[in-house]
Amino acid sequence: MSVIKLNNESFDAAVKSGKALVDFYADWCGPCRMMAPILEAVAAERADLVVAKVNVDESAELAARFGVMS
């Protein structure tokens, strides 16, 4: 399985299984870009786990909901 990109509309349905790893990231963030290959590796190894990314600039409501500040 690969990393999926989530937004305000798709988040709840995607993580309803209860087993999810979600990376809140920004395109301009260097450390966030460095995490991408690691997330891809986890997604490839763990078919039982939803591995997803949420762009905080595009989905500010989700970032606020989970207290993502930086």
C-alpha cells in the first residue's frame, strides 16, 4: 500500500479502521520532505495500517483539530 493524501473531507472515513499513521506536513518544510521516504517504507511494510499525509496549509481545520502547531 502507498501513502495516501487526506484532506478535511476524506480524513474521518480513511482513519475509521482505528489503525493509522498520519503525517501532518507542509510542502515548504524540509524535515517534512525528509520523512517522505520513511513513510513510503512503512506503508509498503504494513498493509494493515493506513499511512497518510495531511497538508496543513490546505487542511488547516484538521491541523487545528489535532493541535498541530509547527
